[in-house]
Amino acid sequence: MKDLLGCNINELENVALNYGQAAFRGRQIYNWIYNYRNKKKSIDQIEVLPSDFRKKLKDDGYKVGELSFQEKKVANDGTQKLLLSTGDNESIECVGIPTEKRLTACLSSQVGCPMDCKFCATGKEGLKRSLKASEILDQILFIENEMNRKVTNVVFMGMGEPLLNIDELLLSIRSINQDFQIGQRKITVSTVAVPKMMSKLSEKSFQILGNCQFTLAISLHASNQKIRETIIPSAKNYKINNIIQDSRQFVKDTGRRVSFEYLMLGGVNDKLEHANELSNLLKGFQCHVNLIEYNQIDEVEFKRVSINNLQLFQSRLSNNGIAVSLRKSRGLDKNAACGQLRQNARIKNLSK
């Protein structure tokens, strides 16, 4: 299959020219694909194109995206979680998170995940494969279609470990920036941290994007190595002090502040002594800490932390000179944690 999604305007002009069409036909395809108001993204729907041109494109295997809609859950806060099917009958999730001024798309980069973090439902079934850039971008089209709004911000915090799919990740970021017209500073790449991959990410960003302006968010979730290993099995291969050292180098290489995600787990990492330990780990470092409320899932034993304890933890970090914010979970009433919708759908299919 030849996917037109992810092609830039010059590439689509060349497609048109190769079929004996004028270059502006390629621009018409481009404008159709990346205009969120166009609800259906099939070649048949690009009615400004001559019918014989559309037929030739279809006959030669061209498509606009290859994902298909499977299921949707809408939470009381307006968050929409979509379960989408891939061309090889796998399932992935993406989430649209609306506020008055923005629509954030939470995207998956892989089918499943190999990291097996204990608080996450995605890793329970392991990794199936990595997604192509076009499959990543297709998630944005579905979110815009279902929510009837243009996506303004993108976070790679869905299924999968983005740094194990760097080339396709960066190709998708290039299209998000250039074709979807979303600035890199409104894009966040979240990683649980993989050895040697931060330096590879910065190096390849300059090669593929020409710069590195997106935000790197590291899922730290612990203030010391022992706690991190209990909740993230892969942590034994990448010591927390080495993660911080590599993060400092990333800041030097890119000039961009690194964010650290810290999922608050009751009785695990939520004590004030942990806040002090985390402060010492990050002091003198251009970074920011995002404290995250835990989104409860049935398969694991972790518990949510009270708002009072969250605020005390936040205050201690702030008083210690650490830039910190509290991010509330969205879609709590609709199983919006990573992997939950996919896993529930799989259980339903197995029970049939």
C-alpha cells in the first residue's frame, strides 16, 4: 500500500506529475488531507480531483491512512479515547483531551510495549510491533474527525516506547510540524528512558528535523534506584543517576529543558523524604517535574494518593527550588489509562 498521509506538498505534487496531472492537483490532495474539516479521508472523497485520476490512484494502491475505527469511549470531562484497528488486525489507542483553548492528541508509537511498567496496562501483552509514521499521523486525523476540532498539541504518551521507534517518530513529528502546522514546542515525547537513546534522539532530530524544539519528558516515577526497579523492570538496565546525567547532556545538546514525569503511587513514592531525595537528584539542573495523579487500573495493586498529600509533595519540591506542576488525570470514568481500552476489547473478543 502507498500511503499519501505523511507526504509533504512537494511529494504530492510529484505524485500528480507522475500521473500526467498538473502540480496543483498534488496541492489539492495536500489541502484535503490536512484540513481537519474534511471528515472522510478516502481518495474517493477528494472530489476536486478528476474521477479518472482518483481511480488510477486507487488502482495503484494509494490510500489516505490505513487505520479503521473500532470503538470510542467518551468521559464526563470530554476526553475521548479511540480504539483503532491497523491493517494487520492489531489494535492501538489514542486519546483526545480537550480544553477551551486546545485539543491535545495523545498518540501511540507502538502496538503494545516491551517495557512492562507495573502501573501500566499496555505492557501486559508485550510488544507486537512499531508503528509507521503514517499510522502515527492517522491517529490525529481520527481525533480531529471525532471531536470536530483541530489538534493543537501532541504528546507521545500513548502505547509504546517512542525511543524504540525513533526514525518513524521523528518522521511523524516532521509532518506534524510542517503539514499539520503544529509547532515543535507543542509536541512532547515521553519515554521511560532507554540506554543510549537520548543522545541518539538529539542527534537524529537535527538530521531529520533540522533542530530539536520538542519537549522530552522522562517517566522517572521514583526518587531512587530501588523504588524505580520495583515499578519499572527495565530500570535495572539503566541506573537513575545515569538517566539524570544523560538528561543533562540532552539539555546541553538541544538547549531544551527536560521534563520529568512522576506518577504518584500511594505508599510507594509519595513521602516527603522522597520529595527531598528527588530534589537532591535534580538540583542545579534545567528541568521541570510533572506530578501525575494515578489513573487506577484493575490489574495492578497501586493506589491513588490523596489531593492533600499531592499538594504537600508539590510544595516540598517547590520549596526546595524545583520547578513543579500537578497534572490531573483525565477520562477517569472511561478507563483512559494506557492500554485499558485495548485490553478490555481483547477480553471481550476472547469471551465470545
